[in-house]
Amino acid sequence: MKAKEQEKRVLLSRYQHEFIEAGCDEAGRGCLAGPVYAAAVILPPDFDHHLLNDSKQLTEDLRYQLRVEIEKKAIAYAVACCDNLEIDEINILNASFLAMHRAIAKLHLTPQFLIIDGNRFNKYGTTPHACIIEGDGKYFSIAAASILAKTYRDDYMKQIAAEHPEYNWHNNKGYPTTSHRKTVLELGHTPYHRKTFKVTNPQLTIF
């Protein structure tokens, strides 16, 4: 295989070609602090971008560059979230689904089919859907949703980082790094922490 072919990540444009299809994904499920964000994206049938991929496979700079392209070329997109209080009340899985529902509801164009990253989803009204494991590395619209959810959540965590600089959210974005866990054990929770996400020692987080 040639080098250029190896560099190009081949993603599919559609799962269901007959309908207006939105890809959905979330970001922040495993964090100790902050909301879980979700995005829904409807892309043109002919959309293509050789760099677009699962947000976890991209650098921060590239994610933000791609966000501009996605928002410029998408037929419709929306981002929504569930905060830490909602996460503690209904659990992180249901909060992730609810954030996706909120993003879908905000779309100015109603999708006729949904493709969801992962293996579980709470049905959105009567809209048919398909759950796709590692879908953010298979379909453009899910990859685009993963980038929007990730970058919008990162923006939020950077904004609140100044309120509690000792937790270093500007860098860890609320994820359970060793230093973040140690700080929680030493100083306790902030109003942004998920109280149901227990930290038992600096090396192990139990959800």
C-alpha cells in the first residue's frame, strides 16, 4: 500500500442512504467533573474529508480545525449537554443519551434516521436508529459529532478551570488523571464534580 493510501482514513458517508441521517456521539462520559456533551450532525451525501476521524485519534489543533470545516459544510448540526447534577441524578449512561436527545431536538432539520456511536441508546421518539460500535471511526457524521462534542466540552472546561485552578481542568478537562484524583482526595469536590464518581485512592477510580 502506498504511503498516501496509508495516510487516508476511509470513512463511510452513510449507513442508511434513503433517509436524512444524523450521526450522534458524546464526550466526557469518563470524567470526574463537568458535564457530558453530545452532538448530532447531518452531513451532505457527498461530504468527504481525508483527515476526519474519531476525535480521540486527532490532535487538539486538528480537532478545532475540523470543527470549522464541519460547521461550515454540515447541513445541520447541534450540540447539547447534561451537567454533573443531572449525571448524579440519572447516571452517566442515561445522561449521555439525554444529551444526545437534546442535540437531536436542536437540529433545524429533522433527521429520519440516527446512527449512534456505541452499542446502546434510548430511542428518540419514533425515529429509527442504529447503534454502531466504534462508529466514530467508521462514519463521517459520527466522527463529526465526536469532534463537535469533544471541542465544545473542552471549551467549557477551560472556561470553568479559572474558578478552581488547583484541579488543572485546563489540561485534564476533568478526566481522572492521577493528579486530578489526588487533588480530589486532598481537597474534596467542587460544585462541578460528579459526586457519584467515587475516587478511592490516587491510582484507582471506581464509577
